Amino acid sequence: MKASNRVSLLLVAVAVVTINVAHPPQLSAENAASSSGTNSTAAQWSVQVDKVDPGDVALAPSFQIAIYESLLDELNKTKRFKQVLRDGDRNAGDVSDLLILKTTVQKYTAGSETRRAVTTVSGATKLTVRSQLRARDGHIIVERTVNGNVRFMGSNLRATHNLAHNVAKAIKQSSLPEPSHSASHAAIDSDQVVVVELR
Amino acid sequence: MNRRIISTRHTPGLFLVCLLLLWCSAAALAQSAGQSAKSTTPVSIRGTHLLGFESAKNNANGTLSIQEDALQFQKDGKPTEQVKIASVQDIFLGEQSKQVGGTAMTLGKAAVPFGGGRAVSLFAHKNYDTLALEYVDSNGGMHGAIFQLDKGQAEILRNELVAKGAHVSESANEPVKQSNAEVSSESK
């Protein structure tokens, strides 16, 4: 009885080891394939970042510049795009799969660093923008409403960095269509666009 | 007797005319000296690079100067980052109030008992000028850079850049105050 138990235990152990040896390579291959698949899909797109449109909001030019520069930095960090081009870059004409990132300021609360330091609860600098990834023909592919705030510590311009980080994060999390599709295939009607608010 | 009376009546007038002439010539001399000093002395201003220049770190202290046809920023002992003045598309001035002392001061204030640090914060702030530049690279790509300068310095640098050929739009002529008022604005 004891011997049969031992044999059965041994068989189970052998089976477990065999399964473990056989399956992980398949799993890791699947993972690698899937991750390379997503990377390759995304890496084929390039993005051109347009200057920030202040809309009707009285936003200081330095904030607009800071958002623009921070967006370029943060989008580069995501490694989601083959190239991140600047507004007006002549090389954009030669890039086949190009998305254009348009940023429009919707809401801005000019805070105060001193007020934050003194009261803690007031003086927050708040920024809300609408970010749109568009195809060359103007069709919207991704649209997000994103916030960037400084509530406690840091200068007012820190809000622009936080905002750009959130925009890049939202774009990274969103699924982009295959770049080989034509712009009209890739495009989604604005009615179908899901607006996600990140706070 | 009559002669003496006449001479005493004319002396103050002459004296005033002489004074006026002296003052005018002194003012003219001072102006010309100022102009010559302005035209020969290269502008060099200590400032903080907040963001924008690729080879300079954010929040790096250094010297902003105009050398021939370029604006350059040099951090002590580090290579210079420079931008051709002709490539500058716009210059914006701004003002901002910042807490002084950095992280050390912030921690120190937090350590003060009974919220005393908050009272310190009331007085531990300083107003700065900000100078924001928009310029283009050789491919036509738009770049932006922001510098923080001592009060009054941004306008001097802006004027010097404009004199050397930098473009400035009409809207950029008024400084924008950023942080003293907590104003919310929303686009409709």
C-alpha cells in the first residue's frame, strides 16, 4: 500500500514537472508575442504634437509652452510612438502613419503657491484640457478630457507637468487602430468617442 | 546806484539760464554714456532654466547671455546651450510668486510646532519674472523655453533680444501675472 502510494506520488510529481517544463515556454512565447504585437502596432504610429490651443481661457503663454514641452517629454517616455514630432516640423510630411495630438484648454484655475503653503486646503492650480489624437484628414481617433493639478507642494508650473503625464498615460492606455488602415478606417465618429475623465 | 539795481535784477535770470544749460548738457552726456554702455556691454543675467532647453536640466541655475547673434544659457562648468536670436518667434514676459528655500525650507517649516511654518510661509516668498521663448529649429519644429529671472531683468533681456532681431507679437507685449490671484476661467 505504501509502495503504491509512493509510486502514485512520484507519478504526480513527474506529471507536474512535465507540465511546468512544457507550458511555461509556450506561455512566455505567448506573452512575448502579445507584448511585441502591441508594441509593434503602436510603434508604427508617429505623433506630431500641436501647439496648445488656449481656447477661451486666459492661460499664460508660459503655461501653454510648458504643457507643449512636457507633452513632448512624456510622450517620448511612453515609447508608444515611433517618432514624436514637434509642431511645424517639416519631416512630418514624409511620415506615413502620423497622428496629430491637439490639446485645447477647457478650464484653468490659477492657484497660488503661497496660499497652498499657508492654508494647505486652498490655492490649488488646476488645469483641464481636451486632448484629441487625430488622423491627417482630421478624424478623431482618441479623445480624452484630462486634468492636471497642484494641490499641496510645488510651483504652479508643476500642474503642466502633471497634466502632460496624465495625457500621456491616457494615450498609452487607449487602444489605437492598426496604422496600416487608412485614416478613414481608423477614424471614429465624434459621437462614438468615449470621453474618459482622469482625476 | 541805478546801475547796481539793474545788475541785481538780471543776475538771477542769468544764473537760472546757466543752470538750465548745465542740466541739459549733463543729461545729454549721461544719456549718450548710457547708450554707449548699452551698445557695448553684452547682456548677462543670472537666471533659472525652468524647462525647454534640451541639454540643460530643468530648474538649473546659470547665466543667460547674448553673444553676437545667439542667446545662450550656461550652467557653471557645463556646455553652453544656445539659440539663434533670428529663430526666436515670440517672447512672453510673466510674473510669478514663489516660495523660497526649496525642499529644505519646506521640511523646516513642516517641523515648526503649532503651525508656525505656515506663518513663515506668509513671508517666505519672492516675486520673479518669467521669460518664455518660442523658437524654431532647423526643421521648422517649434520649441519653447522658460526662464525665471529676478524682478525687472526679463524686460531688459527681452528688449535686448528684440533689438538684435527677435520677433515679438503684439500680444506678447504685456506681462502676465500668474499666481497672486486665484482665478478660474472656463471655455464655453
